[in-house]
Amino acid sequence: MDYPLGVYGPSEGGTHIFKCLFVSFFKMPISCAYPGCFNIIKAKRTFSSGQKYLTFHRFPIHNPERLKLWLLVLHLDINTPEHVLICKRVCSDHFFNDDFKPSQQGDRRFLKMSAVPNKFLQQTEQKSTRIDVQYSPMDPKESIKKGVKDSTGSSDEDICDLDSVASSVDSTAEEMFMDGLDSVLDRPSCDIYPPEDCDSEDSLQERKRSRLSSSADGGGRESENDGFSAVSTERWHSSDEADVESLQLNFIPLQEPGPKFLPSWCSNPLHFFQLLFSKTTLQTIVEHTNDYGAKCQERNGKVWENICQNDLKSYIALVIYMSMFKCSSLTDYWSVSQHFSLSFPAKVMSYQKFLSISKALHLSDSREDEKNRVRKGTAAFERLGKIQPLYQVIREACKTFFHPFQNITIDERMVTSQARTGLKRCMKNESPNIGYKLFALTDCTSGYTWDFFIYEGKSCSSQSEGLSYESVMALVDENMLGSGYKLFVDKFYTSPTLFSDLLCKKVWACGPVWANRAGFPKTTVNRLSRNAPRGTMRWIRNDKLLFVEWKDSQKVQMCSTFHKAYEGDTVQRKVKGNAKPTRVQVPIPAAVLDYKKNMEAVDPSNCITGHYRALHKPKKWYQCVFYHFLDITVENAFIMQELMAKRKNMKPLTRKAFLEVLILELAEIGP
């Protein structure tokens, strides 16, 4: 049976590659995948336009990390299927001589494990130049001319949500952001995987010259690394070599860490909830919902039944209730089955009323929405106009009634939605869903969300220093926090530039770092080898910045401004023995141990309204954001209750007990 290319039956898996190659070589000539190159594989063609011997090379499909670099350099989708890449080739015109292994087989040439196509052909000159590929967001007007289609901007018949629909343009920078990379700080570089002859002096000088020439030709952030260029002349140290003690900053918070300014009447879960979600805020949402619901029902020739504040509180109670008792559909909560029914939802609210509130839920004034809609396309347009009142109220309330402890972190969260707007982004490592990305400053000790903001898209941020840099700087406000804080961040944020600037704010920082991030040491002398045993570490210090490489099941790379390289800590790991795996104690750098301990305490997966959103699938983006604000409010209220109980030497409520009492108090149903 004949199958389409890339699809084959169970018994034909072994012949799939042969079929692909047969079709490619004997039916259709293959052209070089490098942008702008027109070299083609032909039976009798062995020379390029410059009369050089030409070879074609396959993609490194079995090396995912290097494959990603190839795809980024060639401007291909990083999710391109394997069966498509099998049929693609890159010609030898785009590799330098030191990218090839010494060959003893005549004209056959093989690439080194570190080779990345990073060479382009000048149209006016025969000389080739190596460049560092720079990624910058594409101008929307220019992209439209080139045929880039906008995948956003749709309307909903039932709910008019055109006001906040913003345009977005796909670009390589956007792909990098979706994959957890920063388009300014992260660039593909052959220095990530050093060549086999990387220790030779000639090879080092060649790479140094190519980096200097690319910096002069392309500009970019390479010039900002001059402060770290001295690292390349140093060597990596082993754990046996002593490291200097880093400068210690005193922890001086502006206010006492923990809950603060709590009134004397604050004792039960509803009181803690209303500190962050006040009665005034609830009443404002009720008024906007009634106004919007009446407008929508009038359009359909129906009459809207106004709701009150108690109705909204009962609605919130049921949304929280659905996170504790999960059903496969919304109607199951109001089932009248004699044996398989839940009695609580029907006592609180009818199904029709619950559904009408969920459809008409509105957070902003409709008249202000109309004014903002007129400003669309101008600098005065507010992308977050439909959530702006509640957005600022929740942020200020979270900061007013709590002050973080010394260890803090920045984490990314994704709010999923069915709506299509320009705010939508994707975090591939976190969730298969597409949604709205939030950056939040969280207390590592308690998990309290102290501040957050919604990412509005690349057109709304300067991007001069990179999104990761600007996100951290926007959230870490030393004028409100104080000095001596320890910030733990993941790979997306960690950069030597950021950590150095945080030290100027008297804030320490620690986190894993990409090896190709601007400012990472480029020297390969005594660097950690790929086959090093577990527990092996290397470190190098550049002034106040410490870089550590540690071998666990995989290589771990860290950057820190307040740790020593090794302080004698060990961790238990399984190693292969003769008969069975045995547990042994292996050394671990202090930066890795401290980072693991603090990041494990923060669990952003606690999503109170997640199950309801999965069932209801709200089509309005601002409703999805409202539910996440509700998540933050309930979680922060529980944390404050827990800390206050411990401060008074009382036993705090468990999470389950807290939610149960809160549901009953919101629905005004006695225990």
C-alpha cells in the first residue's frame, strides 16, 4: 500500500527513510535549505557557483540541542517534523574549514559534532564571512508586505469582544520567546559545543576573530560583553580549588516580612479573602456586569435580570466548589439523578442563573470600552482596558497586606483561553495550551504572590535589554522591597548583565544559565567534559559573578552573585553498580542546592479555578484573567491565614478546610 510522505504503516517503518530519500534524489532535486542559497543536488553536479567542490549535509536529527541551533539559523520552525527534516540538506558553502573533520576518504567530508551553518555568501564578493545571527522583532508593516499573516482578531457574536483585540506578527523573535528564549540575549553559537580541536591556539584565534568581525558588522549586544571578555583567557577550576568569599549584603527590608496592616476583625477565611477582594470591588463588578448583560440581552430582544453582590459571591463560591468536586460537565453539578447528584450547587444558585452570570461577567465600564475602542490603532489605546480597574486593585492589595521574606523568585504563568487576541502567547514547556502570559514576583518561603503583570506583546515593551531583563527589573522594586533580597530565577531570566545590575540595587541573584547567553564564559580550558562522572563540578569567577558547571544526570550550569563555588554539601544519587544501582553521596555546589530548595517551595500550579475554566471554556479573554485574579486572591488569603495563625501560636486551617469554610461563607450557608 502506498502512503503519503511521512506516513507509513506498522510494517513499513523500516523503509520510511529509504522511501523519503528515493523520492528526494530520483524524482525531485533537493536545494540547499540555507536562506538565499540556490545550490541544488543533481546527479552530475559536484561544483558550486564558485567552482568549489560541493557537498550536502543532513540535519543533526539525533542531537536535539544542536538541531535547534540549525533551525534557528535557517529560520525554520523549531517544531518541524522529523520526516520533513530528513529530506533537507545544507551545502558545504555555509560551513568553514574548521567545521569539517580531517578526511582520509578523498572527496568525502564529514562535519564535526559542533558544526552549525553560520556562513553566508556575499552577492557582490566571493569572500565569505561568519556572522552571529541577530534576532529582532519584525516591523508589523514590513511583515504584512512580505505576506506574514495575522492569526489574531476575531469576533464573537454573543459577546462583543472587539475592543481589546490586538494584532500580532509572527517572527523568529516570537518563536524564541515561545520556546523560553530571549531574542536579545540568546543567540546560536558554535561555542556551546566546542570543536574537537578547541584547545589548539589557531582554532581559538580563528573563533575570536570571527566573533570580533561579526560584532563589528552586525552590532547587537556583543559589544556589551566587553566587561566579560577577560573570562575567555582564564580557566575553569575544580572543586578542590578554593573560592573567595563573596560580598555579603545585610538584609534590610523596608517593612517586617509577613502579613501586615491586618485589622483586628480579620479572623475567618472570608475576612482574609475580602482584604484582597473587597466589597467595593465586588460591587463594581456587579454594576458593570448588569450594564453589560442588559445591553447584550436587549440586542437579543430579552430582558436582563439584575444580580446583586450576594449573587456574585455565590457564583464565586460555586467556581471554587468545582475545584474540589470535579465533574465531567457543568450540567452534572445540577443533576437530578437520585443516586448520582450533588445537592450543594442547587441550594446556592440555579443552573440558568449561574450560566447567565458566567456569560455576562464584565469588569469594566462599557462606556469607557467604547472610548477605548475608538483609540484602537493609536498610542493611547489600552490593550488591558477591559481588566484595568480590577487589575490595579488586586496588585495594590497584594502588596499592601504582605511583605516578602528574603528569598523571592520570578515565575511565569499561563492563563488559558478560547479567545483570540494579540495578547496570547505560548509556553511550550509548561502547557500545550495557548493563553496569556503573566510574570509574577513570588515569596519563596510562603508562596505568596506579591506582584505581577501581564505581558502585552513585543510592541508594548522596549526590548532594548531583552524581555527577561526588563521583566525582572519591573517587578524587583528596591524602593518598596528594601535591600539584601535573594532572587532565584530560571534560565529565561538569568544573564550576567541582569545579575550585575541587580547588585547595584543591592539584590542578590542565582539561577541556571544558558551556555550561549551573552556574557557566559567562553573559555574551554579545563571545562567539564561530557562523560564526566556524577558530582564533578567546575567553576569560574568573574569579579562578583560565579559560574558553576555540575554534572548530575545532565550538565547543570549556574550563575550566582552570593554563593561560593563549593561549601562541602553532598546529595544522594543512584549510580550503576555491578549487580544493581546503589545510592552514593556526591558533591553538589551550594548554588544548585540553594536554588533547588527555594524553587521547590514555590508551586504555581495551584489553580483554584482551573477545572471550571476547562469545563466552561470562556471565550472572553478578560474573564479568563478574572479567574486567575481569583486564584491569586484565594491562594494569598490562605497563606495569610496560615502565617497569622502561626504568629499567634494557633493551629492553621489546612487548604481543604480553608476552602470549605470560604465556600460556605461566600454562599452564606451555615456549617
